[in-house]
Amino acid sequence: MMPSKYLRATGDLGVLIERATGQVKIVNHSNNTALSEIDGLGDLSHASIVFSRDERYAYVFGRDGGLTKVDLLTDKIAKRVIQSGNSIGGAISQDGKLVAVSNYTPGGVKIFNSETLELVAEIPASVLTAKPKNKDGSPVRSKVVGLVDAPGHKFVFSLFDSHEIWVADMSGPELKLTKHEDIGLFPYDALMSPDGRYYIAGLFGEDGMAMLDLWHPEKGVSRILKDYGKGDKKLPVYKMPHLEGWAMTQDFAFVPAVGQHKVLVVDLKTWQQVAEIDVHGQPIFVMAQPDNRQIWVNFAYPLNDTIEVYNTETFEQVKSLKPGPAVLHMEFTPRGENVWMSVRDNNEVQIYDTQTQELLSTMKAKSPSGIFFTSRAHQIGL
């Protein structure tokens, strides 16, 4: 039997993406320490992570089509497969038995057994008939974005080029696929509400958003926030905001505006905008603390050295911070006492007290980007 001094719990672990070197760092957020560094994960320039339900394994989705299963207890890669030419994220099923990956090339979704990484199902995206075929003679298919898990052992995702939202139901012995067409031009990203009811896709090709109510899928996809987007002014957009970073409190959603120095406040009962908050730059992530008391906002280049904190009742600014150049990502500890943020161009992660907004400690990391804690294993749509 292994001596107790070698035992490691998983509830306070996390994984940092070191994007420039194809490495990840395993960390502990109870004592703010780095435990190990693992390399050989390929192109992590747009990497994301989901966790097994027992929190032992991290599934890393790389831009090079790599799906890597990392063992947080042994600090090793348990399994790695190259499943496509270009992928853009993934999700894990409600029961933790399936891992799905969304792909640009070839366009579609692949679903794997989470234990073995053996292929379980393949869902080719819609063929783009107006485009010439690939060099190998195969048809060009739509890129897939915004893949999330949903209750009922489902995966939901958007098809960028063919303007669709599909729902893959994996609850039965065979895959059941539902397709919603003409949902709006070029859905570029999407989010799932924390309760798993609403799937919302942002539209790159027109203003507005597309929303699917998974409690009433028979009603199809509706349009909300008709003015959300780039608008008629065609402002320069330095980076499209990440919709997964929406902050949803009990009454409101706080939404990053596109190309504007604003955070929009949306009433969740009516899905109408009711206010807007003037902020430092073009917001990328607008994230709520677990207690929903404050939102933390980061910004696109060239104003990406700043974080602003706002009160969710009064919409007033609480604090403005200058962590350093290229603050890319934030992650709250499970009960929200601290927030970690990656400061890529300083090659460090900074850890703040959310009540005082004071810097507690820093951690060296190589071009850090995404920060993911194992508490995500128990949240829908993350």
C-alpha cells in the first residue's frame, strides 16, 4: 500500500496552459504552488481543458487536433491521440464517459471513450457545396465551434460556415442528431447557461444572437439581443469576445460588447438589454465570482494590461488593476476567495484576494494562457 505521504487529493488542483512551449503546469490552489510540469502536448495556442468527474484526469484539446489525457496524480500523459488536423475545443458528457472534440479540419465532431480514448462516434459537419473539394477529393465541411455538454447526455455545437446548431443525443444505444438550420450568419462561439437550459451562439456575420431553449427544443432557435454585434459603425474589433466568459447572476447576464468599450447588462427574464457599463477597453472575458457579488473584466490588445472589477448590484467600479501585459484568462477558486490570472507577457500567473483585490502571490509560467481548476468537473457547459 502506498504510504500516506505520497497521497494527493484532487479537489484543489488545477492545470495551467503554457501555450508557447506545448506544456501544462499542474498547480494547487490551496497553497498557491506549482506541483509539476508536463510537456509533449503539441500546439496549445488555443487550448482548453475539461476534467473527468473524479477530477483525476484532465483532457487537453490542442489546436493541432491533439486530444491528450493527463493524469493529475502521476504527473504524466496517460494517453494522447491526434484526432484531426485542426481542432477548437471540446466537452465531457454528463456521466463522464464520453469526450467530444469540435474540429475545423475536417469539419465535424468526434466522440471518444473517456477511459480509453477510443473513437465512439463521428459526426461530419455539413458539406459546403459551393467550395471546391480538398486536394484528396473529399468535400469541404463546415467548421464546428461552441461545443458544450448538456443535460440528458447531449452535446450541442454550432456550424460556422453553414449557419446551424446541432444537438447530439448520446443517451440511447445509437446517436440521435437534431439539426437546426438558418440560425443566423456565422455562429463563432457559444455558451451554455449554468443550469444547462439555454444554448446561446454569437453571430459573426450579423447582429443579434441565436438561442436554443433545451427545455423546449420543439420551438426551435429564437433570436435575442438584436443589436448585439459589430453594428453599422463597423468599429475595429481587435478580438471577438469569448462568450464562455459571460457572467450570469440571478437576475442579469453581463455581456462583453463587440468592438466597444462596454459591458452590456441583460435581463435574464426578458433577454433584453437594460443597461450598459462603460469600461477600459474592448472586453474579452466578463466573469462573475462564485458568489455573483462582483464581475471581473479583461480586455483586448492594446489595452490588455488591465483588469476592472464591478459591483453586480450597482454596476459601479470597485477596482482597476494593472497586472501587466497580456492578461489572457482568469479562474476563480471554487468558493471564490481568490482569483488567478495569467499575465502572458510577464511569464507569470498572479493570484488576488477577491474581497480586497490585493495581490497575494505570483507564480512563474511560460507564456501562460488558460487556467482550469478541477471544480469545473462538476459544472455544466464548462
